[in-house]
Amino acid sequence: MIRFISTLLLPTIVLLLSGCGGKDETAYSGKIYTPTDKIATAFQYTQVPRPCRVFAETFAMLPANQSGKDIQNLVFKEAGAKGADLVLIGQTRKMEDDVESQFIYYGPEQEYLCAEKWCGWKYGYDEWEDQGEWVNIGLSEWGNKTVFFEDPLMMQVAFLRCR
């Protein structure tokens, strides 16, 4: 049926269809710094050095059958590509459906000093509450190639720039 529509109407139709889809949350639209491969990790915001600024708040969606080292590598690859010097790791939950590695970005609209304005993991609640059981990924699991996660995971992550 669409093939019979005049090409004069096509731009209007495309505009209407693209407006229905909403924002592509996986697309990062914030500031990107020079890529880096030197990234530190914090598990509590009180561990973050004072000059560090949060420039991305994201959920990392991680595929099944990953080690702690694999997870660290996936998060560091994404964070490093955006220029993060530090990642702040929050909670992790099991996901029902397996996924490719991806990151859902929620902001912030403007970067901010973590030490002064960190409000916790307040973004993406609708997505977060639909996930499964809690999974512990802390200092003992992070980067550990002998720890294995059979389920796909969703992890709270913030990217920070400290220079």
C-alpha cells in the first residue's frame, strides 16, 4: 500500500513514523573525551576522588556466559571509548532474555561533580524494576576470570572524568 503513495508525501510519512519511535536510549549524546585505556573502578560514590565529574549514567546490558573479567572488559571498552578515567559500579540484576552487549544511556544533561551532586541510581527505574534477582559483582568478582555468570545481566554504571 505504501508504494502507491506519492513521493511528495513520503517525507511527511517518514517524519511521522520516526516521531513514534521515541528517543533511541542506546545512543550516547553526551560529551566524549579522548579515548583512554587507563580506567579505575569504584563501587561506592564515597570512593570517587573529589575532582571527578559524572558525564554518563547508563545501564550495561551484558550477555550470558561471561566471566568477571569479560564483564570488566566490556564495561571498560565502552567507558574507554567515551574517555572515562573511572567507572562507578552500582547494583547488578539478572535479565530474563539474553542480549548482545549494549549500554542504555540516561544522561545526565550536563556533567557534574560526583562528590557534590551524586544522587544515587535514580535513572531508568521502569527498566530496572522489571529485572530479576540481584547478582553480586563487587571487588571479588570484578575482573576475576574464575568467576562465571551464566545469566544475562543488567548493571548500573556511571562514567566519570577525573582529569
